[in-house]
Amino acid sequence: MVYIIDSPISAIRRAIEMKRQLNNKINRFLKLHEKGEDTQLEKKCKKFLESNKHYYIYNLLGLSLLQQNKDIEALKAFKMTISLNPNFENAYYNSGNTLIKLGRLKEAILEFDKALELNKNFIEVHNDKANVLEAFGMLDEALESYKKAININQDFAPAHYNIGNILTKQGKVAEAFLRYQKAVSIDSTNKRYCQKYAETFQLVDINLYDATIFNELIILLEMPTVRPYDISGQISKILKLHPSIENALKLINNTNLAKDINVVAESLVKIPLLITFIKLSPIVDFQLETLFTQIRNVILDIVYSGKEKVKGENFYYALASHCAINDYVYLENQSETNKIDILIKNIQKYVKEKIIIPSIWIATLGAYRALDQFQWLKKARYNKDINFIINEQIDKVDKEKRLRKLVKQLTNIDNDISKKVQIQYEDNPYPRWKKISVNGNQSSIAEVLKSINVFEQLSKETKFSQSPEVLIAGCGTGQHAIRTASTFKNCHVTAMDLSLSSIAYAQRKTKEHGITNISYKHGDILQLYKTNKTFDIIESVGVLHHMENPVEGWKQLVEHLKDNGLMRIGLYSKLARKCVDQARQYIFEKGYRPTKEDIRQCRYDIVEMAKSNNSVLKPLINSHDFYSLNSCRDLIFHVQEHCFTIPQIRKILYELNLTFLGFHTNSSIVKRFAEQYPQKKDIYNLSFWDEFEHKNPEIFGGMYQFWVQKNNVSNVSTGSLKALG
């Protein structure tokens, strides 16, 4: 027998070919992982490993298992990787992150340290190790680890973001803002970075014009996790720092405004943040409101006279959109009313004669009147530059009218107070909005509750549904329903309201957001006893306090909540609403009616009074809700309103057999509370919260928002359900 022995060159060639084939296979496997096809990747890795125990394939197997939440199997795969190649630092890193998922944090740190022994510049390891240290409360050590990551790469955005989180916990908001700002400057597409930037932006003092911040805010306003309403006060404030706006503000009550109007408009239209923002939200500043009111008046005079060429038209188009979003809250004098009536006749004439209508005419009319009331405008000829005005003020409203006819009736509305509240919101749907913050990723109920720190007091018998049924009792114009539908994984939301106008608006916005797991219904909470459906979660925020008997309405909700079900409630605080109570008394004494004209005049009179430092109503002009007509009616002209105290809430929870899980409030308030009441359980003590609110009566200025859980054994007392009726 003759044995053929390979030459050295043949052996090398064969080794190179085998390596090439292995690399090709690894690349194909990596592509499966990148595409998220982890089940397929798992099968292929296991098949390969039957004949070839390669460390890198074990690592890929571990990654595929980790993505499928097969954490124990994944950990075994990473351990096998390490046994085959103890110098492969990625395996220690992956093992550490798997141990984090398993809750074995101390072991995770040991794995990260091993990875750093092999590669001290492994930036992700420094960052993730810091995350674990932060979880242990070792904030100084965590900061040091994050800073090591940044020393390796100054543009490593996750570390800047995480340092911002620690600084926020430490109450160093200004420093935290700078870190979030840096993270956004590196990666402006990251939703979490933008959301935290927005949250801290509201709390910092900015006293100088900064073009960088202006540009960053435009990016923020386009992000789905940022709601313009939340940052509208701060944006309104910093807009006034812009040199062009500073100059324009000097022309308030000055005859030069009319003389220089083209210069003013051309300068304002060159501020992208201003144009973007006023299309999305009311301006929360009465000085800017006064400027815009006077500019609107000037452009009406120009259109009316027809003697002057208009420049900076795009500013007026944006102003028309802005006036629609604030529900035409700006004060209007009789001269303006007369000129608008003539403008309407002129436009009608152009429509009849099929003449192209000047864009500035339609924009001016749209800044004073809702265009959907002029159905003859559908036959008008106009230029494309105002298509967005027509779309917003006519086409979308027409869609709401069609959707209104399709709303299904859940219950009748028989209660007299419910009918009055219904009429208010049919006339003034609240709030009108362009954009809200929507969660990018849905989470389980447990994950959501942990993220808002209302998990610890849950009953041990609690079993969360994997596909929860949620009721939004009083959904208004849809913001609440959409956010909830995008928060809980595999949920279905039933959203009910008294107002068909509000529901139609909500349905349109829901379709625009591509949300498909909400069913809108028309009905009254008081009539829920006629339905049989029960829910895993019920949320009713800003609703019960507008009922004739809030406790009776709350009782109806409890009866439709499953045992151990969860409930989120929002109620007005008596302490925080003192100014509103005084405003309601002022309105009663002066005889203002809930009409557009009277609401506008009342607002103006309150602002004039607020110029005196002694005015008890001065805090109102800092309220977001003061700056649109519908929300102002809701704020101080509501047909029905109750306010509560924490002791009253505690009593009602006892009567309805509900366990308090915690307030749903911002972290800065929780931090202030914890400084005075440091024990872990103190945060669930309503007596302590009552003491804290009396020391800080502004903290529940929006309302009390809190989570409760229904206890298993029904022990509802009916003896005092009329206490607040």
C-alpha cells in the first residue's frame, strides 16, 4: 500500500480554505443574528456544534438564546465559550449581561472585571459594570466607571446619558441636563436621550440665547417620546431670548409695529424653532401672546386695506395653525370682527367667481376663525403653500365628523350633571393636541409598575395577565388612551367618554399614530353597572372630580375591576387648587359666562390684575391650561368640580377596599419627600404625604395621581358613599 503525504503547501492551502469556510459560516450566522432570526440561528449553531466545538459558534448560540429569553441556556453557552477560549473577552461581557438578567448582579461584576483584565479599553464593559454598581446604590463607584468609558471615547453617548441619570438622582439637575445634551448631540435619534433632555430642560435656568439649544429643541419636538405640551413653558421662555424676538417684543403697543410689520415677520419666520413650535402647541407666555395678537391685528388691517405687499407670509401661515391649536383664545375687538366679516364676503365672492384666493387671505381668516365652518372653502381655488392649513382646519375636522357617526354606544347618559359636562366637552373638546409622547417599546405590567416605583405594595396573590384588558374611564381627546395602549404589552384598551366630539378627535389621532389596540365607546361611568365586562387595569385621571358624586363613580369602576386588579386615579387637590377656587369665585362675582367672548375677556382681566403683585390670581398665568380657550374653560369655567384632601382619599380607599400602591409623580418630588421621610415604607404612608403636602402645597398642582390595587375580599362600605356628593 502506498501512502500519499500532503506537501506543506497543500496543508496550508487546506487550512486556509477551512478557515475561509468557517468565516463564511460565521458571517452568515451573524447576519441571522442582526436580522433577529434567533430561532433559526439557534438551530444552525447547534447543528454546527455537533461536529465542531468552536468557541465563537458557542458565543453566537448564547446570543441567540439570550434574545429568546432562554437565559440559563445562554449562560451555559457563554461558559462553554470561555472554557474553549479563556482569552475571549466578549464571552465574559455576554456572560455578565446574562447574569444581570438573572438577577445575579455580584457575579455579573466579576465577569465584567475578567473582561477588563483582558481588555481595559472595553468601553461597553465599563458602562455596563457601572449600571450594576448604580443598581447597588454605589453611585460614586458607578460614576467612576462611566467616566472611564468616556475617557476611552469622549463621544460614547450611553455613558453621558447614564451619568445624567445619576446626577438627576442626586438632585444636580443643571449638570444632568448638560450630560443629556451631550448624549443628544452625539445621537439625536435616541428616544431615551431626547426624553431625558426634555425632562431636565424644563427644570434648568437658561438666561442667554443659545443657538445650539434652539437646534436641539427642534429635534426634540420631532421625537415620539417628547410631548410639546410638557416643555412649552420653558420653550416659550427661551424664545424670548432670541434677538429677533427681543426686538419684536419692544414693538408691543407701539405704532411702529404696523410700520415695520414686514421686517418683523421676515425676521420671525427665520427662527425655525418658533415656526415649528407654534404649529404644535400654545405659547405659554402672555407677553408673546400679546405680540402675536397685535401682529394678527396688523395683518388683518393690511389684508382689509389691500394697500401693502405682505412679506414673511410663512410666519402668518404658522400663526393661523397656532391660533387653531389654542382654540382662538386671543382677544378680538369689534373692529376686527367687522373686518373679518368683510373678509369672509370677499373670499366667498372669489369662490363664486372661481378666482384663486390669495394665501394670506385664507391664513388671516384661519387665524381668527375655524375654517371648517366655511364648507364653501372646499370649492375654493388656492395656492399649494397653504395646503397644510386646509388639511388641518378642514380635511381633518371633516374626518372627525365622519368618525363621530361610527362611535358605538356603551351606556346611556341620564345623570343631569353628566349631561352638563357632556355639553361642555362637545362644545370645547379638551385638549386639542398635535403630538404626544408615545412609548417606543411596550412592557409587561410588572415592568411598568417597577419603572414608576409602585410595585412593592402589591398583594402576594397578584398574577399579571399576559394580555391585559384596560379601561380608560374618561378618555377625552385620546392622549391618555394612546399612551396606555403603547405602554402595556399585548393589551387591549377600551376608552370611554361622555363627549362624542372628544372621541371623534381621539379616533382620528389614534389612526394617525397607527395604534390599533383601542376601542372607543360613548357612555357614562355611572351607567357601567349595566355592562358585564371586567378589567385587569382601570385608569381614570381627571374625571371623577367632575361627577355629581365622585365616590359613586369610583365605586362603579371598582366593581368592574378584577380581584387584585390595578387602578390609576387622578383627582384635584384642594390645597393645590386654592387659586382656581378663587378664580371661580371671581368669575361668579363678575358674571362671566362660559362663552368664547367672556373667556377671552376674563383671561385679559386676570392678566391685568396679575400686574399687581398682590393679585391672588397671579399664579394662573403660569398655568399651561390658561393659554388655550378650551383648556381655560376646563381650568376655571368648569360646570362641575370637586377637590380632595389626602385624608379624604385615604378614607375612600378604605371604604372601597383598595390598597394604596404609590403616587405617580415626578422623581424630584419623590426625592424631596424621601429627604424628610427616609424609611423605605414611608413613601406608602398617606399621613406622611399629607404632612408633606401641607408644607409644599404646590406639589400636586396638576392633581393627585396614584395607583391602587383591589383586594380580593369584598368589604366595601356603602354607609358614607355620599360624603362628597
